[in-house]
Amino acid sequence: MTTTSLAKQKLSVINTHVVNIDGIAKVTGRATYTFDVKLPGMLYGKILRSPHPHAKILKIDASKALALHGVKAVVTGKDTLGIKQGIWRRYQELCDEQILPVDKVRYIGEPVAAVAAVTEEIAEMALDLIEVDYEVLPAVYEPMDAMKKEAPTIHEGVERNINVTRHIEWGDVEKGFENADYIREDSFFCGGQAHMCMETRAAVSSFTPEGKMTIYHSNQSAYYLQALMAGVLGMREGDIRVIAQYVGGGFGGKFELDGAIFCSAILTMKLFRPVKICYTREEDFIATKRRTPMHYWVRTGVSKTGKFLAREARVVSNGGAYTGMGATALYLTGFFHSFPYKWGGYRYDGYRVYTNTLPSTSMRGFGAPQAMFCSEQQLEWIAADLGLDPIEMRRQNGHTPGYEVPGQAYIDSCGLDEAFDIMAKWIKDKGKLPENRGIGFSAAGFMSGGIFNWFDTPYSFSSAVITINEDGTVILHIGATEIGQGSNTTMAIIAAETLGCKVEDIKVHSGDTDHCPADLGAWGSRQTLMTGNAVMRACEDAKHQLLEFALAKMGLNIVYDLDIKDRWVHIVARPERGMPWEELVKIATRGKDGQRIIGRGYYTPHRKGMISPAYSYMLQGVEIEIDKETGKITLIDSLTAHDCGQPINHLGLIGQLEGAFSMAAGYGYLEYMPYEDGKLMNPNLVDYKMIRATEMPETPVAEIDTYEPEGPYGAKEAGEGLTNPTAAAIGNAIFHALGIQMKECPIRPHMIVNALKEKAEKDKTAKKGK
Amino acid sequence: MIQDFTYLKPGTVKEALTLLTDHVDECKIVCGGQSLLIPMRQGLLVTEYLMDIKGLDELSYIKYDAKEGLKLGATTTHRAIEQSDVIKKHYPVLALMEERLASIQTRNWGTIGGNLAHADSAGDPAPVLMTLGAKVKLASAKGERIIPLDEFYTDLFESAMEHDEMIIEIQVPPPAAKMGAAYQKFNLLQNDMGVVGVAAMMTADANGTCKDARIVLGNAGVTPIRAKNAEQVLIGKKISDQLFVEAGEAAAGDADPVGDIHASEDFRRHLIKVLTKRMAKQAWEQASK
């Protein structure tokens, strides 16, 4: 960390114009995704899925399928060890999912059998020939129904289908409400959302007679997949190599086991031939996982000047059939529901309930978009109820540097105050809006990686190995996963900055469990801070070794500081005195008796509370136009005031924020997952609506200059947190334009029309009353 | 997965009609495939023969004559119609409708004949062409016949075409004097299919009364629907904003929509009411200019 303050002053690579290092491979089509992997002798797999939301599997007869020419194997739950797995490995009771269930299916689309054949077409034909006898069981789809005494039992021994409960509390909630001048209660519902990665789930597994498995898989954490696969296959982690190649998006949906990886592995173990399984878009919709639908009840007490005295929130979430990462989402929604404010007293109780629907899990924002949709709208209404300025009301309660969320988190850097200034100016500059337009904003914050270690890994959270060749080129090995978010570029920038060379000197190898040190992967916005720290430390280690030789070679007094910038090794006080980078590397390599210079670094958070080492802050403003007669919303303009510490890569940051905005706005008014009797009604991209370029407004970003001491070069989270505020901002814009309160998302046109009708009737009665 | 089929690629219309007669009950015609390939991929549609007439250049034309009106060959692409100067001049509503039909990629490849023959009630061209009084020319090996588009649609994805027939031309009469026409669909994403769509055509006489009106509703029933009660509200009347409201209400009654995940039956009727009011007004403003 010795160079931190120096680097802050004189950055030569960080936040300059660096083009994504994968960019050329991607735009020229050379980037190979799992879909592109083709191995000699490879077979193609397809998965037979349950047509029932809840049923016992009585018998599976695959004889006709096996008789089809070209079919090589059919596997069912009976061909597996039957291990119930889950990503919360510390808690056995939450490991509840057999990817190929042995005796019972719990949602429509759940895998029942898998086929391997010489072509994908034959494999698909074979599915129709597999005969499954089911005993259909009563099913339940809504968490409120599933908690009833008479509801069917989805998992044996789980009372009232309650999968997980979470409680968070600090301060004196009762006293806060007693002292409150104003108390408001509201109920909300936030829907599910599909991750909708451009690349659907895909895996190619290859098992050899030596007992070694290699798996190409489109994922967010090669290490998690390796460890989870070892668990379900009864193998050692080290005998399984997972390679995340180029990955076409993750968004929180690709770090658990899926049918593609598991079924291809079981098939290849049976056949000793590689097996590839690629999901269709429909399979990706109906048989992966989704954002957690949540029922929210919120009670908030404030003083008449708008001081936040107490809040109480309860959540009942639709867990679907299995736990997945849903338990974490249940915790984080409760934690971020308090954000970004200081509450006198805060209490949260969350209940995650099993239903016979698609399991819910983590998705970009990890429970926080739901939390903010409810919190930030209710706060807006409270400000209106009390006649307070919504910005100033929030500001007086906002997090500040040095604040401790009692017993939960320590806030070091925080640019929230400046964000309020930026938003206030934007709104003021907009002046009087044309008819049917409204402006709304919402605040939010987010974590820079999770500290909770429910996965129970013995490895450090992130590690990096840097190797410097004698010509000055550099190889960086990280277990972190590049999923399109620009992680490899970010790490190359941090490495180039720390070593003092250029980005083009660095080759990044990531996401391969054999060749890279373990890293928990790309989820919870952890890689920039955690892997970034590991990379920085590895580079500091290597640089230190290099500079020993530089000091000796230059024959300097040891009190001189040496540094390297732009491939120039020099005395800090006399920058013109020095030598080229390549020359020093050669000298050092010779000096080490020909060993290459290797630096190692790792990061595991300590003394940072139980949630995250650092928090980003943001305000999202949106201007919308509403057609009052049809209820249609059009996004007109937006502004993001954003504190992510020191941005590492401006281009990458802007891309991430644009993506977060579109996903979040889609959650606010478009993306909708309707189920009928447990069946998803729109599992295709015609009927599932996502924002396209034509719907995107301009998304300017005002970066707030802060420095996060825990992050590499002062960096923290960027790109996920901005998924949190936007749905609420849209709701608030509707409130200001039309005076109606939208308590369900996505906010669909008929809801606006109906709310306006109700309001007109209410206004009429009120007038009559007078 | 698309089930195997035999691909037929005729070089002339004559050859196409012969092939169609040969395989009459087991042949589907594809002319762009922007609609047909979806149900084929979903396994909802299986065919023994697939005849691709997209390459029949003799059917790709846009002809206009002040007396005869407009003639569109069946294999004319949406994009060609959208960009045609003669259409922009004489039937601007057609060009505007095309501009909002799906993506540029789809418009570059999809054809007007294919679209109409697919008989999707949510299709954009049919309501607009119906308000303009269009006819379709059908051909079989036995001969040709011309029927009004009004009578073309019979049921969900079904038309009056016999199995040995195909559309070869669309004919639109010359625009009447003092005529206005407008079309809008309600959707959440620009250029998506309409949750509902409304096309309106109105003509004005010298006194400023409505001489004629045609209103057609898209995706408001199993076929595009002529909102005849709504038309009657307007025809022969001195036009006022109140009449547009009444026409909207009448159109909501003329509609026979089905609820789905995008909108309930009630909300569809509501949207039809609003769009009819707006489109009739727009058409009238053009007509009475």
C-alpha cells in the first residue's frame, strides 16, 4: 500500500481512455464462447423437463429413446449420487436441490432426464421417446398461500414451506415510533425478472478414463462451479477443471449449478466422450433462476422536520422450488432497505417461502432494487405528506464518511452529500416541465463484494499471480471471471498502473481453475475491489523485487524513492534519471539466476463488518412522459450522480452504468414474468419486453470524486448498484406528474390508467364532501 | 426444432402455381419467413413441402396510376414500401405504418404478400390497407380472382384463400379527394407488434361533414375487424371532438378482443376506445385540411 498516496496524485493508466482488451476479439468474432467449443468425438445433450409443477416421479422408461439411432445414453436421477446441493454450503438444510431429481419434481421445467446423441436434433427427438410416469401432486405458487397450514409440502420437513428467515435490527425501534410525529405504512409487491444473458446457459464436459474432468462453462465463478461439481460428483476439486471462456453475461444467474453443466457431466462420465449442452432461450427462461419476487410491508416513523426515527419492514419472498442464492437476497434486501440513511431504530424480518415455481436467486442488485422501489417511493410520499423538500429530507439523514451502520457495516468513503447537490441542480435546471412529464429520483447504495462466507471456502477471497517475462511483457493470472463487465481490462489497468508499464504489455488469463488461483468470482460487485487488491498487491510484490535491482544498479543512497511509470524506472525526486522498464526486467531476471520475476497477492476482507468492505452511493434521476389515457411511459432523460470512488476505467464505467440503467428501468416498467398454474406465460423475447436502444434515453453520469481507502487506488463498486434506484425513480416521476402512488413493479400501463381512475373518483368524492 | 421438409424454389409464378397444385394439401408458401419460421421452430407448424416464392422478382413491384391506384406485387418487401416516394406521396399512412413494422432487418426481408397471407390479426398492414379499400389478387393454376381485403380474413390465422391459391398482388384504389388516414398501434417497445392497433380513414365533403369513414381494428379479435358502428357514428355527420369520443366507444363495442398477458380484454377495449378517438381525429384533420 506504500504507493497509494503517490498513485492517487499521479495516475498514468487508471481512468485514461482504455479500450476493452477483449474488444477486438469480440467484434471480429474470434472470441470463443462455450457455444463455440467443439471437441473431438463430442456428443450433444438435451434435457427432458417436467411438465408438472409438483409431481412424484414413479418410473422413467428410456428404452425407446435408447433404441433411436444416434442416441448414446440417457441418464436420470438414478444415475447420480443423489446429493442435494446448494451454494450455502455452511448450512446443510439449505442445500436442497438435486439437479436431476431422484423422486420428485417441484417446478415446471425442472430436469428429469438427459440424452446424449450424435446430433442435437437426434437428442431432441429422443426426448419425446422417454416415458415418464408421474403422480401429480397438489401445487402452490404464491408464498402467501404456501405458508398456509393446508398448503402442500414442497420439501419434506419444512414447516409451512418457510425456507429461510432473516432478522436485522438495531437501535430502539419502539422508541423511534413513539417519538415520531408522523408514521406511514405501505405495502408493495416487486415482481421477478429474468437475467436474460445474451449467451444462454451452456456447458461442454469431458471426462477421461484417468478420472479427470474438464468443463467449459458459461459462468460467473469457475471456482464455485468446480467446488460444487466436486461435491455432487463425489470427486476432488482438483480433479475437475472448470474453464469460463468468454462469457456472454451473467447478472447473478450463473454461479450456481445448472442443468447444462450437471447433465453434461453425468453423461460424459457414462460415455467417456465430451458432451455439450446449450440451452435454448426458452429453457433459459423456464429452467434457470430469476430475480426474487417480494411482498414488502414498510412502516416508517419520522419527526415533523423529516428526521428518520424508526423503520420496520417485513418481506415475504417467493423462493420458488429451491434455495439457490435466494437466502442471500433475502438478507441483502433487508440490509439495503435501510440505505443510504441513518435510522434511529431499524428492524427487518424476511421470510423466504418455497413455491412450485421457478426458483429465485441473486440478480444484479441482489435484493436491493426491490428494497429501493419500496423505500424510496415511501420516503417521497412522506416528504409530500409533510410538505418537506424530498432532497433535503433525505440529505439530513444520509450516510456520511465514518458512519457505522450499527453492528453491520462501516462506511469509509461516501459521496452522497455531493450527489444530492448534483440532483437538486439538475431538477432545478429542468424548470417547469411540459404537460404529462414528470421527474423523479431515488437514492441507493451498494456493496463492493460480500464478506459473508456461506460458501465456506478455505481460500482467500481473491488471489493473483503476476509473471514478468525478460522482455518486459507481463502475464497476469486471476481466478476472477470476465463476463462482459470488463473485469480483465480493469485488472490489466490496475496491473499496468502498479507495475509502471502499459496495458498492452499485459496478457490476462482468468477464469480457469487449473491455471489461475482461486477467486470467488464475479458476483456482488466484488472483483474490482477484491481481485483488484489482489492484483495490486501481486504487482507491488513484483515491483518491489524489480526495484531492489534498480537501486543496486543505479548505486543510489537508500533513502531515495524509486518508481516506475510508463515503462520508465526513475528516481521520484529526479524523474529524468532512470532506465527503461525492459532493461530493469532483464537485469533483475539475470540477477535472480534466470528465474522469472513472479509476484503474488491476495485479498480477504478483515475488520470491515459482516457485509462488505466498502459501499458505493448514487442518485438516479429520470424524466418521463406518460400518456394518461393509455398509461404508456416513455423515458425522456436521466441523470446519474455516482460515487464509485476512483473510477478505474471511464469507458468501462459508462458502459456498465448504461447497462444497469436499462436493466433497472426495464424492471421498473417492462420486464414482467406472469405465471399461470406454475407455467411461465412469456418465455421468449417477443413476449418478454426489455428496453431496446430505441427506448433508452440519454444517460449522462456525474462522477463524484471520492477515494475509498480499502479499494485499489481508491476504487469501489460500479455497475451493479445502479440497478437499485431506477424503478423507484420512475415511480416517483409518475407520482410527481400525476399524483398517483404505484405500489407494484413493473408499473404496467393498465395500473396507471386504473390508478388515475381511482384518483379521479376519490377527488370527486372529496369535492362533494366539501 | 424445425421438422424436415422438401424445399421448393420455383423460378416463375407459373411454375409456382403448378407446384402448388401438385402438392396442394401438404405445401406451405414462404415469402420472407419472418412470421412462418417462428411457429415452425416452435413445432406448431409442420409441413411436407415448403415453397419459397421470395425469389419471384416478377412479383416485386410498386406501380401507381392516378386512375388505377396502387399495385403492389406480393413479393415487394416492407422496406421497399416504406421507402417508396410514390407511396409516401399518395398513401403516406402506408409508409408510416411500415416504418413502425418490426425491425429494419425484418422489413428488409419480409414481404407484403407474406404478411397478409399469414393472417395474423395483429399484423400492421391489413388494417391500414382495409381502410384504404384494398383488394388482393389471388392466383391458382386454374386462374385469378380479386377479392376485397375486407372479405379476405375468415378466422384466426385463416383466410379465404384456397389451398392451391397464392396472393400475387395487392391493389389499392386511388385516394379519394379530401381524404385522410392514420394508423397507430399500442405497444411498449417501439416497432413491437400492437397490443391493439387502429387504422382510420375519413373523407370530407365540401361542407365539412364526413362523407365516408372506415375504421379497422387490429388484434382486437381473431381477424382484423371493421368497426362499422364506429364508422356510422361519423359518416354524414358534422364532425366534433365529442363524435370522436363516441366513435371510440362504439369501436370498443365492435371489438371482440381476448385477454392475454399483455392486456386484459377490458384494457384492450379501453385502448381501442382511446386509439380510435385519436386516429379518427388525426384522419379528419388531414381530410379537412
